[in-house]
Amino acid sequence: MRNNSIIILSSRSSVMTIALVIALTMGSCGLFKPYQTPTNVDIIDDYATALNAPQDSNALGNLGWREVFTDPLLQGYIERALANNVDLQNAKLNVDIAEAQLQGAKLAYLPSLTFSPNGAGVKYGSSGFDWGWQLPLSVSWQIDVFGQLTNAKRSKQSALLQSEAYRQAVQSQIIAAVASCYYQLVSLHNQLAIYNETSILWGESVQMMKDMKEAGRYTEVAVVQSQANYYSVQASIPDIKLGINSANNTMSLLLSEPPQAWAVNSASQLSLPVSIQGGVPMSYLATRPDVRSAEQTFAQAYYATNIARANFYPKLTITGTGAYGTLLGSSVVNPAQWLFNLAGSLAQPLFNRGQNIATLKAAKLQQQQALNSFQYAILNASAEVNDNLAYIKAYQEKQEAVTLQEQNLAHAVEYNHDLMNLSTTTYLEVITAQQSLLAAQIQLETIKLNRNLNIINLYQSLGGGR
């Protein structure tokens, strides 16, 4: 049987040759050059050097959160918060979205196929309609001669890294928030215990004053003064209970669970690794999610600038069509035949050059903005870390001093009670010693809380939370 076919071949070899020659000379334009951390800005140059340096696995920011927060109760709360938090779930979905977009950018290198069956009727003069049909398959393939597709793909890769950094930032924030709330509860429970114990002791002092008044050793002034101090302690207890209730509600929100009372370990304390007490090298800041996110924003701006440059050059597209049927153009043939078409097109922008120039200018300015933000993110990270280290050192020194103060004041209260029994001291000295001891105890709990909170902030500011 005879195989009838019609072949149409459109080849623009000269144009394609010119395009290939241009492509070979494009290396100097940097359109295909991948992003690299800039080294022409001092603070970013230090950051780039730190990225290439060996990472310290024992650095605070590189430690897993279970290694930093060793309290079993706190670990359980953090696990529940990470499992239930909607923001973290959405952040993980953002990573999935970025991965899908990157996959789409990779698939842009492949040809696109279109299958569009059709039929039509042709009528000449008084003759009837001749009906025909066609089963065409079209192929279109953009050749990435000038880097449009490559830069788009790399931009999506940077977007994926940025979404991963955002997820890490959200997780770090959740962990820090739960830990901070936990240690606020620890501090409040300890303060409540101090006030309850003080209330009992001061109640005993009131009774002692009454007994001594009956014995004629003190006047009514001593009794009412000691009672006033006792009631001042009683009045502070409801405030602390309200604080505990509020902190419990905050913890419930963080864990996405109904309001309830959360158990704490009153002796729980955080410790700071010795290796970090002397300072923080730049390499530690490289793990911060906001710094990594700022760099990926700059990388995306870099690729956007490359794409804007590539818009000045032609786009090379190869198209092909294969069809089998009885409908060829406006004619109907019988029997069915094959039709093939192959073409290469080089689309060079001419009349939109001004628009391309404006787009490139805007892309360059946005790239500079991203660079400025990247630089500020590093400076801000360094400042936050140094602030937290300074506060931790100060609170450590204050804790040591106030601990000694509390111990001496406790002895003073004991001595004054003994002297009061011997009638060798006044009731005012007893009351003053009691008040000073209570103030020191509450101050010590506040210092412990602030030290714990600053260790948590330091861990978060170093990008911890894995």
C-alpha cells in the first residue's frame, strides 16, 4: 500500500547559528553565574569566611533543643507545642510549596506537548460539505540559550532555602516561647512558696509579739506593726496566684490545648556552656534563620537581576507539529495522510527595550535593598547575641551576690528572734530584718528568672531549636 504524506520543514539555520554564536560569547556577561556570598562588604565578608570554616557541633546554636532544655516536664511541653502549633504546620507547608515550585522550574527545561484533535467541513460552490478530521500533536521547546530558565530555577532553589529558614525560625520561636513561659511559672511557684512560708513565720511573730505584750515586754504598737507586715504578705499572695493563672493560660495557648494548670519542677535551672561564656564567633551566627533568610532574599534578587538582563536577548524556541488526518489546512484529502512541521524561532525584543531598561534598573535597586537588609541582619544578630551574653554575665554576678545577701539576712532574722526573746533588741529591728529577707528572696527569684530567660534568648538568637 502506498503511504501518502506531506512534509513541511521550516528551518532558520542562519538565525539559529547567530543565536549560538551569541550564546558562546555570553559567559562574560555572567548570566549563568550562580550566586555567591558577596565579599566586598566587611561584615558580610566575615560572614562568608565563617560559612566556609568548620562548624562547632558543640556550639549552643548547633545543640538540639533537648540538649539545652533537659527538664523532662519542659521537654514534654515543647514536643506537644511543636506537634500542635498551626504556624509551624503552615511553615512546613510553605516548604512543600517551595519544593513543588522548584520542581516546576526544573520541568521548564523539558518540551511541552499539546494534543488537540479537531474536525471541520469544507464547501466549494454548490457542492456539499466535505468533512475532515485531524489528530495533531504539537511540541514546543525553549532552549535556555541566555539563562532565563536557569536563573528562574536557581531563584526557586533560593526560595526553598528561605522557606526552610522560615520554618526553622518559627520552630525556634515556639521552643523559646514555651521555655520562657515554663520558667516564668517556675519563678511564680517559687515566689508563692516563699510568701506562703513567710506568712507562716510572720504569723508566728505576731503571736510572739502578743505574748510579749501580755508579759509587759512590748506595747500595742509592736503588735499592730507586726500584724500590718503580716497582712501585707497576705495581700501579695493573690497577685502571685493571678500571675500563675495567667501563665498557665499562656502555656495552654502555646500548646494549643484547653486552659489547665501545668506542673513545673521548682528546682529547674538552665546552664550556659562554658565554651560560649568568652564570646561568640561569627560562625555561630551563620545558623540563625533570619540571617540565612536574608541571604536567600538577596540571592533571589540577584537572579531576578540576571533574568532582567536576559530579557534584552532573544528567546530561542523550537516547535514541531505532527498530525494524522484528512484535514490539511483548508483542504480535505482522502485517504488520511501525515503532516509534519518543524520550525525554530528566535524572538528578539525591539520595541520594549525601554521597558526592559526600567525593569533592569528596578531589579538592581531591589538587589541593593536586599544586600542592605542582609548586612543589617548580620549586624542585628551580632548585637542581640552580645546583649544576651552581657545580661547573662550581669545576672550571674548579681545572683551570686544576692545569694550571699539572702544567707546573711536569714541569719540576721534568726539572731534577732533570739535577741528578742532575751529582750535585747527592739521589735523594729526584727520587722526590718524580716522585710529585708523577703525582699532578697524575691529579688533572687527574679534574677534567676531573668538569667534563664536570657539563656533562652541567647539560644534563639544563635539559631537554636533543632
